[in-house]
Amino acid sequence: MRLIRPLSLALAGLFALSACATPSQEPPAAEDSADAFAAPPPPPAMDEPGTTEPATNEDAAMTCDAKAGQWAVGNVADEALVARVKADTGSDRVRVIKPGMMVTMDYREDRVNLDVDKDNKVLTVRCG
């Protein structure tokens, strides 16, 4: 009876240590390694004959032209003005920045920023 407790603790310790054992360092069989490390085929180009989708210029980023939206300075930034500035500047996105508002500092060529005052009047029109 006195031997069972130390023997069971030793067995539990062996099981715990076997979980930490490193796997064998043998390389995989030659037939498996060729398939395991083969590079995937490259994707087809969009303008190749036989592709289902035609080559388009949709992925080209829109760029912002802040000069085209300078007319908005001094006007109240309502929905209509914001939509018109977006269209005039050729931007894909618009961000209305109010005083004290936290914004990200990333630069986006496709975004126009409208800085407004506390009365929602446009102070500056800039890209980014």
C-alpha cells in the first residue's frame, strides 16, 4: 500500500515529461516532401484569354483634388454640400472633422477632409 502512492506520482511525472518531448528530427519521406514544399501555381493574369473576368481599371485608386472643393469654405457642411464636395474633388471618401474630434493620421489619396468649426461651417478642404 505504501508503494502505490510514490509509484503513481512517478507515473504522473513521466506522462507530464513525455508531453514536453521533442518530435523526431528525421526528414520526411522523399515522396511526401515533393508535394509538401511545391509552390502553388500563380494566379492567371486578368487579361489572359480564357479568364472569366475582363481586365478592368477598378482597382486604380481615386485621387483627391482639394482645389476643386475650395468653394465650400465658409459654407455650412450639410449632406448636400458634403456630397457635392466629394463629387467635385473626385474622392472616394469624405471625412468631416469637428473641433476636438480624434481622427487617424493616415494619409489616403482617395479621401477629402472637411475641417469645420463649432457651427459646422467649413474652414478647410484638404486631401488625406
